[in-house]
Amino acid sequence: MRSATRRGVVASLGLTLLGVTLAAAPGTAAAESIPAPEASSPAAYVAYLTEKAAVGDTRAQEVANQFKELPAEKQNRFLELINDPAPTQALVEEADKAPEETTARSTLADGDVVIERVGETGEQPETASYRDMWASYTVYDTIFGIKVTKVSVRTNYQVKGKDTTKVYPGSATHYNYIPAASFSNSPVKEWISSPPADNAQSETIWKATWTGGIGSWTARERVWGDYRGFVGGYLK
């Protein structure tokens, strides 16, 4: 599994979302903060989450409860991290992980932010001749133990013995509890790679933008699997 890497950096380093560095737009002062009234104070951020929960986002209430449990100084630091794209700390580039390693973590902002990469797999009950399986690759941003963003891509496929014989439509999911940021993704593509690799693969292109056009990033997320399940993935 490969670590997420920087892509499309325009200016100086900023808060790293999903392992991809957020950069200030050209001509924008690095110290300029994003106007985000929904996160201007702890009470405003809780109100933002409560509003999301009221329209069906069940996880938003969990995030609100976790946030309210933080001491006041950590609540304020939390809001600084999600509101300000100014340079904080560069995420050190990591070496590629072995394909069989399904989890990797890295930290920034003196350990306040943790970026977690997770590969998972599963399968339906085996029939006499084939197995339907899936593999996913997910990246989380966590601040003080609270998961504030997630992007995930999943491949669904069929195997017979050790051969990948069919790939079904893949899927991509995300959540985001940073008010000033928004996420979108391209349609998921899927295919079977050429033998001998013989992997089912799915990928999507994510784009995140910040209020006021101050920063954005674009990254490709891909996952692949075979008869063993999850083989590898990346966000870069």
C-alpha cells in the first residue's frame, strides 16, 4: 500500500487534508484565514454539526459529542486547524508500504493531526465455482482522535480459483466535517489488470475546494484486489 503523496501544490504548504497538501491559491497571502462562520467558535461548530445531524447525517452528532468532550484549549486548537490553510507543518514523505500491509499512519501539527490509511476486504459465501469479493482503500483525517474527513474507494469483483474473472461497478464514499471545505469525485472506473497481476481495480478522482477559492487539491484514489482480497491502494 502506498502512502498518499502531494499533488498539484501551487504555493506554500498548508493544512494537509487526506494526506494531500492544501496550498494557498496564487496571489493569496499565506497567513490569510478562510472565512468559515460555521466554525468561528466552539458553539458555532457544534451548531453546524447539529444542523447536519438534523438532516440525516447520523455521524455528525457523534462528531459533535466528541468535540464537546474536548477541553476548551483543544477545542480552540481544533478550530484553528480546520479554519486556517496557512503553513503549519509539512507532512514528511513516507516510503511505500508493502502491499500486504493494510494500515499506515502519519502525523503532523505536532501530532494533533493523524492521517490514517486503511485497506479492507470481504467476500460473499463461496459457491461451487466462484467467489464474489470486494476490497476498499480509505483515508481518514483525524484531529484529537476525531475523524473529520474520509475518502474511500471500493472494487467489487468475482474470482474463480486464483483468477479474477469479472469486475462489478465500483463505488466511492466520503464524509467531511470541515465547514470551509467541500468534496466531489469523478465517476468510478473499474477494470481487470493484465495477467499475471490479474487484479480487480477501481479508481476515482477527488477534488476538494475551500471557501473563497483560497485553496484546493485534486488526487487520484485507487484500490486493487485479487483472490486473496485487498492487495494495495493509494491516494496521490
